[in-house]
Amino acid sequence: MCGIIGYVGEKECTPILIEGLRKLEYRGYDSAGVAVLETDSQGTRTQVIRCRGKLSNLENLLRKDQPSGLVGIGHTRWATHGRPSDENAHPHKAGQVSVIHNGIIENHLSLRNQLRADGRVFSSETDTEIIAHLIDEELKKSGGDNLREAVRRALKQVRGAYAICVLAESAPDQIIAAKNASPLVLGLGDGENFIASDVPAILAHTRKMLFLEEGEIADVRKTGIEVCDLEGKRIERAPKEITWSAVSAEKEGYKHFMFKEIHEQARAVTDTLRGRLSVESADAFLDDVDLAVADTKKITIVACGTSWHAGLVGKFLIEQLSRIPVEVDLASEYRYREPIIGKGDLLLSISQSGETADTLAAVKEARQKGARTICIANVVDSSIPRASHASLYTHAGPEIGVASTKAFTTQLAALTLVAIHLGRRTGHLSEAKASELIKELLLIPSKMSDIVGLAPQIQVIARRYGQARDFLFLGRGNNYPIALEGALKLKEISYIHAEGYPSGEMKHGPIALIDVHMPVVVLAPKGPGYDKVMSNLAEVKAREGKIIAVATRGDKDIGTVADEAILIPDAPSFLQPLLTVLPLQLLAYYVADFKGTDIDQPRNLAKSVTVE
Ligand code: F6R
């Protein structure tokens, strides 16, 4: 989720790059940098200036030493491979080639080894530097005069997601841009052209934009742009006129960041699974994270809020697939009850921000008592990863809306990877079952996109029930944490009182609340426990409660009891939480939108809670 900008034209490019990066800082802010081609009578040199931290740090450096040139690229980073540091900041230079990149290269380890064997020396931990070396190598092979061709050949060796901009000293008038599964847009100007990861970065200069598609390469010069595919075949496509305002462009046309982030979930989950699953070997790989499975007797999950809900789903997954016992604790409670944990135990913390004070304190406590501490986090090198033995990162990208959405589903995806990994190693998950589950997991992102398409129906339901004073959310098994999450989302952004309950517990108390004024949201996908949930629904119906059901497409019975049925694609029960939560996020969003609350910054809440 890094920000990218490129300029080629007749103006000094550094101020244009910095202005663009300022508009992109919301995409990532752990380091920033620029590379500018400086050309004079002696030839062309690349000036690369980059540093860790916010864009203001880079601006301070540039005040002392501003590169001067008409062709340049700029980057603001959200770390995925390699912690935030000066060395890992983009652009990365290899030989005469400089590269900025947004995305994740799946085969980075094998490419790095191969390049090392060829004598290449690396100065960063990033997957991006590999691309720079590959292109420099190809450029050398071809005599150095065809940058576009060198990029094309290099990209043929790369697997994964990328949006890149490439400069070379032997090609002082051009930038080569390429895209696969990460966004990239070209802005067409008069005697100048622009490249950006997002429209807002270049909207002040042009509204004529050409969106690159998967596997396309653009040769960008001040006089024009040529696009071809990875086979070198020319592609002709007319640019579009963008009519968005600057503010709505930042949200890519969505009304709120939360709504944009709900829509980003298919992409975020794909990125989190990318390169970590193999159907052939029926296994899940956790980067370099060693769970020390043979020594692990018990796992304790600690987290807060939405991340705690992910932990509850994680317990279900890990216990079922690996048979290792799992406890789930609220981090804010954990260390005040003298937790029983020590050598041979694994503490798995979950945190989007990596900064939540309660979770951090729990990690420190467990580590001090001798437990192995692993975290699932979104923000690379934040406090919790730094305090842990190892970290498995979700690749959700920056989450701006205070109410967590894509961070939650990527946490579920990461926990599924952990559960498969453990299950294969404890021997409880057979090869056949693992490979079946992995195949189904890889189908989840497209099913998520399908569910987001139900937004108009959910908007109508939100209007119909959004005046209620209270809501009840019910779910069973691994959908019980989703009921809790649905209730939390509604409370946070619409300020309506809501409670999540295991459906089977309803008759032990909450049933007293049910009357004609109480909407009851029930998670009732097909699977184990479905019949029991249907009986619970009959109990609600008998008390005139209004039932909003999230059920499986094709379910003929649900319509006979539910007042509203949101029908979603089928999935194995292990994976259902990745889908059932989406309608609840949308319901909360539309109720809040209808009420006119401040959705992205709800009252009294903060994105990362750094006080205990
Ligand atoms: C809810 C929400 C919070 C966070 C909680 C933990 O939408 O965002 O409940 O989940 O504050 O935050 P992290 O995951 O950053 O530790």
C-alpha cells in the first residue's frame, strides 16, 4: 500500500514529486524518497534521496540538497518486506537503474539467491531491490539501450503484485511504469506526463487519466505514452476524464474511508495469502516465523476489540485443525490475573496497529515469563512486533477508518494460515483435507467481492431498521465472534446499543428483550449448527422479533422465518467468518450513514489506543 509518483516533462520535477507524495501520505508513512535524473554536459546521474519516517523528514533533507532534473520518481512506503529504515526506503538503485514499487513479490527469495549467485550485492531487505537488479542485469545483457525491453524481460521472471516506476541513466528522457495487481494510473499533460498509484497525487496537474491494467507496461516520455503487454504487444486505450473532487479522489470516489476499506477486503485478503499457500504441497507458509510446533503445548491468544474477535475465530480454527489447545484473552484483563504461562507455551498476539498498550503489555509479560511470543500485526515494525520473537504481517495496507474492517478479515486470513500450518505439522490435518481447504481459501476473495455487491440490498435493510434503539446479533460456533463483531461495528459508528450472543445462550437471558421493536441479526449459513440456529430463529419469531438473517444462497427455508435474508455464497464452515462479517460491516455502515454520524472518526474513539 505504498504511494507512487513519477514525472517527466519540462519542469523541475522534485517539487512536483513532493507535492504528489503529500497527497499520498495516507497510503504509507514509514519512509519516503525520490530519485531524479540529473543531466548535464557530462552525462546523466541519478540522485537518490530517501529516509525513514514521515515525508517531512525527506523534505528537510531536500531543503539542504534538492536534486535538479526534469525526470523523477517518488515514493512513500508502507513496509511489507523489511522494516522501516533508511536502507529499506525506496527508490532502490542497482547499477544505473532506480526503482520504486508497491506490492509484494512472491518469489523474492529464489530470485535473491539467484542474483546473489550471479555476484549481485544487496543493500536492503526489500523485495523491490531485486527488481532493480533484475532490470539492471537485463539492461546490461542488451547493451543498455532499451529500458522498456529490459523491464519487460525482468518482469517475466517475477511472480506477485507490483506497480513499479523505473529510471535508468542510459534512458534520460523516459520512465517505464508497469502494473500487476497493484494500482497505477498515468496522467496525460501538455508536454509533460505523470504516473501515480492514486489519482489524488496528480489531480492538480491533469484530469486526463489512463488506468493501467494487469500485465501492462507503459513507456512514459514528455511527448507521449506508449503501452504494451508483457509480450511486447502494443495496446491502444483512450484516456478517461476524471470528474472527482480532490477530497473524494483520496477516497477513490467512496464517501468514507470505511466504505472504501470494506471494498478493499478482497484485495487485502489476496495480498495476505499471497505466496503463503501451496495447493500442491497442501501447506501454508508463514514467512520466516517459527512457531516451534513440536514444543508447543498450549497457545494463548491476546488482543483487544475487533482483534480479540479475530482471536476467538482463531481459537476455533487452530483447535479444530491442529488439536493444540487455545485460550483467548482480552489483553486488558490478561496481565492482571497472574497468567499461567511459561516455557513451552506460545503467546499469539493480534493487533492491527501494533501499538495497543494493553496488548503490548501482555506480550512483554508473557515473554518475561519464558513463553514464545509471536504476533499477527498490520503495521510493520510497530511496538508489538518489536517486542515479540517474530511477526506474521497481514497485508491490509493502512486502515484509515477508525472502525476496523479490512484489518479484521486479513487477521482471519492470517489465522487460517497459522491453523493450516500447525495442523499439517501436528498431523491432525491430512494432506487431502488441507489441499481442499486451501483451494476453498483461494476462492474467498472473489466471494467477498460478490458479497460487497449486495450493498444496495443491505442499504435498504439499514433504512428499514436503522431507527431501532437496540439490536441483537446471534451466531453459533465460529460465527459467534462474528455476532460480537457485528454488534461492535454497529455500536462504534452508529451509536446504537447492540449485543452479540451465542445463539444457544439467547434462551438463558437475552430472550427477555425480544419484542416487535428489536431487530435480531442472525448468522445462519449452512453448516454444522444450522438446524439449531433455525430453532433459535423460531423462538425469536414467536416473540415477534424482527429477523435479519445472513444465510447461504439457495437456502429455501430461511425465507419462511426471516423478515430479511441476505444470501451469501457458500463456503466450508471453517472459512465462513471471512464472508459472514461483510454484510454486518455494510449494515453498520449504512445505518450510521443514514443517521449521519462521523463514520471515519466516531466520537470518543481513536485508531490506536496507546493508553491502558
Ligand atoms: C474496532 C476497533 C478496535 C480495535 C482495538 C485493537 O473497530 O478498531 O476495537 O480492534 O482497539 O486495536 P489493534 O488491533 O490496533 O490492537
